[in-house]
Amino acid sequence: MQKKTTSRITYAEALGIISGLLCIAGAFLPWLVKSYFFSPEGTVYTGGIERYGLYTLVLAVIAIILLIIGMRRTDKKITNIGIILLGLLIISIAAVDGYDITGLVKGEANMSADIGIGLYLTAVTGIGLILSGIWNFKIK
């Protein structure tokens, strides 16, 4: 007997694909905002691609590919585990980079460094991928 495959996308898969696409967008947004006081440089924005954003971009593309492959399969266990692991890696990269950014201002009296919106978006999308993988386990 042949197993049925559905062409309908589930909410969990939609969450994963949206999270992956937003993670790709987050790689191009500012991850670091440096403000120099009393300097003509003013505020400098550093995009994710100039930091660790390239890694998260590649991981997000792999997650989207896994989700698309998983939509065709009836047994989604391996793809869900892969999506959860990719989400954990994305969150880890965002956390390490956030820690690096907070350490930039040590010893600098005329500068402040803040985490940019791209890094926040990347961390949230990592959580979205993890939730997508867990939620997909629940769907039969």
C-alpha cells in the first residue's frame, strides 16, 4: 500500500519557512550599532554579513531546504531534528556575537556599542525554527 503525501503546508512548516526567510533578512540588517561621542564619525552600523551573519544565512537556507524536503515526506523525524539543531546553532551564533558586542565598549570612553535589530531578529528566528521542529513532531 502506498503512503499518502499531502501537498498542504502545515502551520509548523509555515512557521519554519517564515523564520528561515526572516533569518536571511536579519543577516543583512545591522547587528552592531557603534556610537562615537564627540567624533565626526557619529553612528556606524555594521551589518550581519560583516560579522557572523553569513553563517546564519547559510544555516537558514539549509533549514528552508530541510523544511521543503520534509513537506514531501511522511516520516519527518530526521528533518525535524535537523531543523531543531539548525535553530540551536543560529541562536548560539547570535548569543556569541551579542556577547562580543557587549565587550567592545570596555576601555573605550568615547564609544557605545549596541546590539542591532538584525541580531535580535536572528535570535528570534532561531527560536522560531526550534518551535517549528518541535511542533512538527506533534503533527501526525
